[in-house]
Amino acid sequence: MDRSELQVAVDVGARRHRVAVGDATGRLIEEFDLEHTATGLNGFFDRLERLAAKRKMSVAVAMEGFNGWARPLDRQVLEHGWKLYNVNNLKLARYKEIFPAPAKTDAIDARRILELFRLRIHLPVAREVLQEVVAVTQEAERLKRLTRRRRQLVNEKVRVLNRMQADLQAVCPGLLAITAEADNLWFLSLLGAREDIRKLTGLRQSSLLTLDGVGRAYCAKIQAWQCEALFSHDAEWAGPMVVADARRVQALKREIAVLDQLIEPLTECCETARRLRTIPGFGPTCSGELAGEIGTIERFATEASFALYLGMATLDHSSGTHTGTRRPRQVNTRAKAAMMIAVARHMEQVPASRAY
């Protein structure tokens, strides 16, 4: 145990954080509230620097919500050269089940985190709750933010597209059948061409050919549909919903394309992403997402823990004569999704992997 370490526990809130400061012997030195403002954050570091200098101690900070509500406090801790520990919420809940507290307040939670500093030397369950955060490169951090934003937009696009298709099928049976994919540029351009979806039947060939993505082949498909178009009785008020969703999908696709343009050059600057891109099927998006979520390989003590983090391995779940496995809960779902997409594309390009 490092007795020259000033240990700081932060119970993170949306606007205010509770801070408990102690030493390695378990003695509580100070408690205070930290406002999540520029003034509050500056005061936090000034206060801890004075305490550390007075006692000639190094500083270690543990907080909930790394990369969440704690931003940018977590980054500033690393920039100060202090140790930073992320409090694993799932394992913290397990710890609280084993060692329950009589009550729950922000102050009590901060002290419980402080308690983990002292107990992590002796109790494996306490040691697992506090996970040291290793600083990552700026490129990896940017990839993480950009790819998370991209995944949110992709998920939103899927939701809006599914809703649009369901409404379109009810409002105008047969229109959806003229395209193989509802998010095709030409089809979305057609749906958004008029405020009233019923007026699409009146578009002439010259007007159709001015729409983005519409050539003579697609124009012929649209004209064939116009001859037999059918609208339901609710097309007057439900039709504008379809038009709005079509325009939203177009806007989302443009936003995603902009992010793709930012992500690809970053993968050339990030060592992890650059290595991943050498694997057949691992394109810039999946490689960038994996590199951003991994951050640095130094976070992982073993290959097994890395595989569990990516969701590429199971845990043993056997008893007596029964042999089985179960899914681990400590999985980065974003990294797993990117890994599954990349592996599927890898199998398409590498016959040996597909056979395996």
C-alpha cells in the first residue's frame, strides 16, 4: 500500500459532484461538493494540489462515469499526471450487495468509493471495482467520439427508416415495391419531392429526371407506378409523416457521410486502427470504431480479458457433470458490433476464414 498517496473519491452527478479525500490509512481528510463549472473544476484542482503539496503526497482519483457526466474532469485529472480509476458500476453494485450500507446519500457513496482504495489490496471484489484508466492518444480519443456519434446516427436512421416503410406501406401500397432498398438516394428523393405524397403521381418525366439519383431506368419504374398508384384514406394527414421521415433519412445519410470523411484519415494516424486496416475486411469505419473503443492495448492484462471486452469469448459456467458457458456482462457492445461486422466482411474476402 502506498501510504504517500492522497486518495480522492468522486461521486459523479449531473451538475454537482460529491468529493471525499482521504489517505491510505483510511483517515478522511476532507469532504466537499464540486460544481461542474469552470470555476468549480479549477477550484477542485487548486484544492487538491495544496493538500498534496502540504502532505507531500501523490494523487489518485476514482470516479464513476468515466467518459460520461464526469467529462472533462476525467481528462483534466490525467492531464495533471495523476492516477485515475474508473469505478465499474456493475462490480460496485456487487460489492454493495456483499457489504451493504445502512443508508444511501452522495456523501456515503463517495466514502464507499474511498473505502475501495484501502480494501483493493486485500479484497479481489474491491480491486475489480476500481479500474485504472490509461491515457490514450488524441487520435484514438477523437475516433471514439466520432464513431460513437456515427453509430448513434446510424441507429437513428434505422429507426426512422423502419417507421417510414411501415407508414408508406399503409399510406401507399405498391410504392415501396418499386425499390429494392427504401434508403436508395433516388427513392428518398422521390418521396421528398412534394409536401403532399399524393402529388407524386403528377410528376412528369422532365421533373423526375431532375431528382437526385433518378435516371431513365428509375424514371420508367416511377412512371409505371404512377399509372396504378393507390392511396389510403389517411394519406392526407399520414402522408406528410412519410415525407418528413424520408427527408430526415436523407439528412442523416449526409451527416454520416461527413463523419466518414473525418474518420478515414484519422485511422491512418492511429497505430491501432492502422494495424486493424491491414486485416482483409476491416474497413476504416470498423477499424476506427474498434481503435476508439480499445483506446490502448495496455488497458488489458491478458489476451483473455481483451477477448471478453470485445465480446469474442464466453465465460465458463459449469457445475458437477454439467459443462456450459455464459455470456459475460463486461462487454463493450459498440466494439462487439464493430467486430461482428468486420468479421463478416473478412469471411467474405478470405475463403480460409469462411471455411473455419
